[in-house]
Amino acid sequence: MLSAPVSTNRKLVLLMVLVAGCVDAVGFKNTQIFPANMTGNAVLIASSLGSASPVEPVARTAMTLLSFCMGCALGALLIRILRKKHTSGIGPLLVLSGSLLCACGISLFFNSIPRIFSTAHLLMLAVAMGMQSSAAFSMSTPGAGITTVITSTLTAAISTIMDSFYRIFSKEEKPHTGADTHLPLLVFGCYLTGALLGVFLLGISTAMAILLAGVILASVGVTMFSSGKS
């Protein structure tokens, strides 16, 4: 059984995963590039290199990858600076990341050409997701890892399920590791839910989808800051 602080921490991480799924759905539906899933972007770069005109798609995907890395670097730097002031900086970093998502959504509302999702919007999302991933890395929640590493999370979830079935039929006692064995499956489920939410909101407004993701992420940061977890 998780203690209250750990349980709260897990819920906040799952909200971050939901945001990543929503942002990836918005980014991919508009540009065929993932703002949060860098593994997928690596495959897209390799695939584009084999096309007839690879320059533009490769350049755009590479810029997204670079922007994500910049977000990670900025996040790590901010956390290191704030640690000197006796705080991990995770809360403020998530507020900053959520604010960047909100700024992207607001800019889409006031876009001179409605419904146009530009490269600048894509790169803003990638920077924000890099910041979020840096925060997730610093949180070190057992079983969650980085919120955007979905393949390894799904593998861990399936391995845990099969291990549980084996122990039931073999009547072996389950070792008390202290780890939350359900978390990998919850992470994958929240990412999928976020992606479905993003696709649904795209039918209404791209800006609304990004704004909602930003508000959720900023709220997670405020919650962590006010509860002393930041």
C-alpha cells in the first residue's frame, strides 16, 4: 500500500502522462511529428531519409528533437539552480512548462489564419514536453520512468502481469519490493487516454486541446509547489 505522499505523487505523474498523450496527438495530427515521443521521431527521420524529397520533413523533425532537448536542458538547469535554494524546482518547472503550452494555445486562438498549426507551435510544444520530461526524471517515481517512454512502460506492465499470473499458478509468494506494480499499466493507460482526449478536442479546437493540456500541467506544478513537493 502506498503512503499518502507517494500516492499523491503517482497521481500527479499520471496527469503528466495524460498531458504528453494529448500533446502528441495534437502534434502528430497536425504535422505528423511527435512533440513528446522522441523515439517515434527517430523512426520518422529514418523513414524520411528514404523518401524522394527528405530535406523538409527531416529538418522539421530534427528541429523538434533539438527543441525537446533544449527543454530538457533548461529544465535540468532550472532544477539545479533552485536546489541551491533548498527546493527541487519541479513545481515551478511544471508551471513554466504548462504556461508555455497555454501560450501556444492562446497564439492559435489569435492566429491570423485560423486552424493553421505552424512549425513554431510544434517547437513550443516540444520545448514544453522536454521541460516536463526533465521534471519527471527528477521525480524518480518507481515504475513510471520518463513519462514519454511508452514502449518500455508497456513492456514493464505486461511483464508484471505475466509474473503475477505465474506466481498465482505456481503458488509462489510475491516478494515485497515496495514498488507499485500497477503503475506501468496506469502510465500506458493515461497516455492512451490523453491521446484520445487530444484527438476528440481537435474536432472542436486545436487551441482548446493545447490550452487544456497547459492548464492541467500548470495545475500539477502548483499542487506540487503548494504541498511542499517542489
